[in-house]
Amino acid sequence: MLTGYARTSTPDQTAGLEDQITKLKSAGCEEVFQEHASGAKQRDQLDAALRFVRKGDTLVVTKMDRLARDLRTLLEVVSNLDERGIALRILDFNGDTVDTKSATGRLTLQMFGAFAEFERTMMLERQRVGIEAAKAEGRYTGRKPKAMNQRDQIKTMVDQGMTRAAIAAQLGISERSVYRALD
């Protein structure tokens, strides 16, 4: 059985998620797990997909970065799948498809995973250097707090009798942020 996993980092990336789901279904996936979650955080639907697949199945993702952000995580997932007799297929692997059922597929995945992690590390280093330079020049102030920008609206909503949980849900912020805005 082919089981798909689709992920975008934020809920506003619906077109990207829909595109992944379409590609997974076109590839023959009977079941598709999907979520909006940062690759660095807990991914409940990935965990559900990993629990769902059985020996002889294949887990399918559209791109390697949908599955893992670094080589260690990628290798952990692949090792776990391999131990359970489950293959991994990546549909868009720089124009090709890679399948861990073969030794060549596993080698290719590991090599490209290492390159991807290296590039990500270099990008983060360049980003950090750029941020430090911008701070030194007084051009970088960081992201403005979303909840603090909505402080007046939050106070109005509280005055209207809305609960903090309802306010958080409506504004797309955490309940803790609502409390901080009210302090």
C-alpha cells in the first residue's frame, strides 16, 4: 500500500499543501496524512503516518524536506522504516524519483540528505551574519510581536465578554499571548 505524507510549515500555505496531496494521490497513495507544522516541531500527522504503514508498504512524500530538516532525522526515519520492512519514495528528487527499496536509492537519499543539511547550515550561518550586520547598523529590530499589535482589539474583546481562549482562536495567537497583551 502507498501511504502519503504532505506538510507545509504554516496554515496560509494551503496551495502548497493541496499541490502535494494532488501529487501523492496521482502517484497512487490510498491514504494521505497532512498537516501544517514546522519541520522543527512535533509533527503529529507524520507520527500517525509512521504508525499506520505496515511491512511491505511504501511511505511517499513529494520532497525530502517535507519529511526531515536534517540528515540525522532523515536517517532515523529511513532506518525505522527499513527495520519494519517499509520503503520510502520521494517523488521529486531533483527531477527524479528515489525509492529506498534499492541500495542505490538509499545511497542517493543519504548523499543528498547530507548535502541538504550542509546547505541549510550554511544558509543559517549567512542569515545570522546578515542579522548581526543589520543590528550593528540599527536596521534590524526583529519581528514585531503579533499580540502586542492587537492589544486594543484584545481589550475590546475581553470587555465584550469573550473568553481568552476564544480571543486566541479568533486572532490566531496563543492564549498565553492574550494574557501577556492584557498585562
